[in-house]
Amino acid sequence: MAISPNKHPDLNDATVIDGAADPVKPAGVRDRDVQMLAYPTKAMAPDLAKSIVGLLICGVIALIPEMLAIIQWTAAGLALLFVFYFVRTLLRFQSKIYISEYGIRLSSIRGGTAFAWSELSKFRLRYFSTKRDGNKGWFELTLQAGESRIVAESSLVGFDELLDISRDWAKDNQILVDDVTRTNLMRMDEAQTLVKAAASERTHGGA
């Protein structure tokens, strides 16, 4: 459970990063109390490979002189989409998210952003399906405090911990969540319940 907002420590003596107090590691917080979350290589590598292959195929088609103009323009457009997908995947791959009981910080090539949990003002959870039946896909968590926004996908190692602490703070900060977020939270709870039940069954079955 997240600590109460009225018990949030004074950040005046906090660790300083880029001239600003780090809300993740205020004074007195040890390094071991800060958790680093990152996207696994095995999850990112296939996406990077797909974007490169798609870019090469579409690029070649777009450059074939004998090809119909409409096909060339379509291929060129798809090539640009693959470039966007590649850059997006690369940025996500090298991004790191740091969390503690007190705040969250995102570090990436483009820079970074951070805020204290007591400043959290928006909490949103979306689900994107890769199949029509909705049985396969990923969750996207959006956290915002003022103009600062951090987005994380469920492939992030430690996503469950991030969701739990941010969910607790959303309640403490009395943030109103939309119906889609509420439905997805219930879906996550059901999935976790099934995983725990399966683990318990395996444990007792092997006893």
C-alpha cells in the first residue's frame, strides 16, 4: 500500500538530478529502496527485426522503376511507418523507469521526466488486442502529473509493481478513472487471480 500523501517526505534535501530534486529518492532513501524497471531484450528484439525487414521490403518495392506509381507510393508510406515503429521500439528498449514509495522517474535518450506520487493527477490503463477475440495483446499504463507524463507497457519487467503502487496512489489522490480503465483493472485482477490459483495448484500437487 502506498504511503499516505500527508506523510510524503520533504524533498528539499533530496538527491539532485539535472538541477532538480529527485522525487524518487528523497533524503534518507537508500539505493536499495529504488527499483529500476526495463524492457527485456527478448521482447524488443523481434519487434526491431520485424521493423527492419518491413522497411527493407517496402523500400525495395518503392524503388522499383517498373512498379505502378500507386504501389510505389503505398510502399513508401508503409516504409515510413516501419521507420516510426523502429524508432519507437528503440526508444522504448533503452528507456528505464525508476520507482520508489515516493515517486517515479523515466530516463531515456530524449531526456527524462519525474514526479512525486503525491502529484499524480491522471491514471489510465488501456488494452490493445492483437487478435479479434482479445485473448492476446498488451496493456498500456499512462501516469501524469501536470505536464509530466510517463507511459509504460505491460512487457516492462516490473509492470505489476508499477501498476500496484500507482493504483494505490490514484486512490489516495482521489483520481477519478474512466470506465475503460476500471474494466481493464478488473481484467488484470482476474488474470492475477488465475495465475496465483495455478501456482497454488502446482505447489499443492507436487507436495
